[in-house]
Amino acid sequence: MARNKSIQVACEPKLYDKIIAYRKENKISSDANAMRELTLIGLNSLGVKRATNQPSDRDLLESILLHVTKKGGDELVSLD
């Protein structure tokens, strides 16, 4: 049976604190599991869904932010 690959990453205390806070908030059993989950979330949000011609989550969020800031953020904006 193939063994899972391992990545060891050093991080600044601020980042580590955020990971620990996420782990505790979501009742995740270990730092490694929290980091795996956060990595998958990040990679999925950055991923471009070219095969389906759909924008990525990041593209959608950037578009929403652009529309809200153009309107000054004072009113609700319909993206239809």
C-alpha cells in the first residue's frame, strides 16, 4: 500500500494562531487535519473551472466586491 506524502511547513505565529482558532472553532482533532481542510478550501476557491466554463469562487467574489465598491457599499446591488 502506498504511503501518503508529507509536507512540513513553518509558519509565522499569527498564521499558526489563526489555524489553531479554526481547529478549535470547528472541533477538528489535530493541527494537521485543520491545515488539510484549510488547504483544500483555499485550493478550491482559487481553482478555475475551465472544463465547465464556470468562474471560480474567487472570480465570483472579486466580481461581487467590484460591484459593491462601485456602488459605495451603501446599497444592495443586484448582479442580475
